[in-house]
Amino acid sequence: MKDPPPPKASASAAASADKSARQEQPYVSLADITEIELLMLKRMREVTIGEHRSASHGSGFDFQGMRDWQPGDPPSAVDWPQSTITNFSPLVVREFEQPSTATVAAVADVSLSTRCGSSNTPIAALVARAIATIGMSAVFFQDPFGLVTFDHDFTHLAAIRPRTGKTWVTHCLEAYQFGRGLQPVKRAGDLSTTLASYFRSTTLLPVISDFLFEARDNVLRELALLNHTHDVFLVLIDSDYAFETPGLSAGWIDVVDVETGRSRTLGRGAWRQLARRVREWQDGVESAARDLGLDVVRIGLDPVQSDIALGEFVAARRLRKTRA
């Protein structure tokens, strides 16, 4: 029988930042986004030199209809005459879509365990940076970028529809950090069916998580099914650092799983082996995913190394798909 994932309580015990501090200090700042943007501009030009042509085709933008204003919409998008009909509550905007060879939507883990960590770096900070890197890669190619979030058992999905531009990437990051502007995704059966029905056209779907949940095999099978109609790959966050626990003089310690609330008593030896168990579990995730035909990119604490690896993978993936 397959061993359960390591308990996530140790990550919770190691977390030191409280909720109010997180809200004041986002995981990815504007300075970080600018740094990522400059890196993407440099690396993407190197990757696409001699390969890249206009990322868009067709003429201009296609009018899609009217909708209520959402955070992140520029003032120029507001249809002021139409908004007077609603007495400016809500504002009404015109929605346009630019024809593009690719659409990108990050599927990101917002479960409670990602808000835990150590070394002053919660796992969610690595998820957020991955979102920023993929988003700025989409900006380089002028591709629409969106966001889907999920909790630890994929019960609750929420999303922001893909749109183009750096401002929209920033909006998606704020949504991941603070939950602003996310709209519930209506369930249409299982996970693969729900996501397939949500996106109108073939979409590049990087799924970003540490994958420390019990139903990993079921989730991977669902993602493999989704890969038949969309382009799915995994961004696996190496989170063993969050389980590098301090030494204890006590022989036993009670831990509580932040996701389920279940408690467990660990001996000193098991406590010390948590990081190793996480590495082994994530190695198993990568192996199982590749067996199902899903590509995997693993990223860790080094931001530059992770940005380069992820950005170049996404660029190569996109160009391969658009040339096909």
C-alpha cells in the first residue's frame, strides 16, 4: 500500500509570518515583476532568435460583448454611456479579444499548506513567482494569460479569464495573493471535464503545486486526460526545505495537519526524516506524471535558476505547439 504524504504540520510550525504581515507584503512585489520581465526579455530573445514571428494574427481586436467591471480593468475599457444606464454601479466595460496563437492559464495551488514554509519563504511565494514568470513569458509573446486556483482536494476552483498585458499578469498575482477578482468555476463533472469546459480554446495549462496531497494519483490521471485537449504540464515546487525541522530534545511531538485538522504523534526519528520523505514523495509524483505522458519542471528556492528554467521551458513548449 502506498505511504500517505508527509504531514504538513511541520511546515506550519516553521512558518513565522502572520496573516496581516503577508497582506502588507505580497509574495511577489512590483520590483520582482520588473526583474522577471527583464530576465524574460533577455532569455526569450535568445531562445526565440530566428524562430519567433508575430505572436498574433488577424486584424486588431474582436469585440466579445459587455460585462461588469473587474479589478484590473483599465479606465479606457469602461463604456461610460452604457454605465450611465446602471447608474455606474456596476461600471460596464467592453470586452475585446485579440486573436492569438496561444492562450496560457496558470493552475495554481492555494491550499493552506502553501502558506507555510521556513527560511522566511512560504511555499506560496515560490508558486507566486512561477505564476509571474509564466505570465511575463506570455506578455513577451503577446499571449492572453489567466489564472485558475484550487484547494487541497480540488473541491473549490476559482478563476480569472485570460487577457493580455503586464497589468493583467499583476492582477492575476494579486488574485493569487489576496483572492481578489476570482470567480467560482462551475463544476461540470470531474476535474478534467470542468477545466476543459471552462476554456474556450486550446490552452497551455501549467499546474503549479508541491503535490503533497493524498489523491495525487487521481489528480494526475485527470490531468493526463485533460492533456488530450489542452497542453498540460506540471510545475513541481521542491518543498523539502519547508520540512527541514530543528532538532528536538523531546522523544515525541504532536503535529496537526493544516489541511485536514488530523493530528499525529511523531517520534524524534520520524520528525527528522520529514524532509527526506517529502523528497521521495515528490520524486514519486514526477515519475508517475511522466509515466502518464505529462512533462514536469521542478523549481526550488533559487529564484534566478528557477525563472530561467521555467521561462525557457514555457517558450520552447509554446513555439513547438504553435509551429505544429
